[in-house]
Amino acid sequence: MSDALDEDAPNTLTSSAEGRQRLVYTAEEAAETLGVSYNTLRAWVREGRVPCLKIGNRLLFPREEFRRWLDGEARRNLLSIDQEVNKSP
């Protein structure tokens, strides 16, 4: 996972106080972690493909839920690749 997710953000919603872990990631951090553009991430959110919270015009990604989703996506992708590789000709 990207180190960007562990850096302090300039606002209190996503900043870590001393000894506390951040609870949410910003859309920019989530997009960077996924290696996609902000617009692609927004499209995925609209399609319901990525878990997020919408507060006003902001998209926030709950840390634990986002990491669980990302782990699940990685597993699904590996299973899909494995099935392709092991297809009978």
C-alpha cells in the first residue's frame, strides 16, 4: 500500500493526532493508492465499486473498510488470473 495513506493530511478529518491513526483517506489518497485518476475513482464510486462516504462534495474512504475492500479486490484478481492460466485448451 502507498505511503501516502500514512501521511498526515492538513485537515482534522483525515489528520492523525499524536498516537492516533487516521480514520479516513481522501479521494486523492485513495486514487493514488489504486493507481487511477481522481475521475476514474469518482466513476467507480458512482458505480458502487468502491466503498466511500460522501460528506457534502467530499469523498472520504474509511481506512479499515477501504483496506478490506482492497485486499478482497487483490484476491479476486489473483483468482481470475489463476483461472485464466489454468484453462484447458
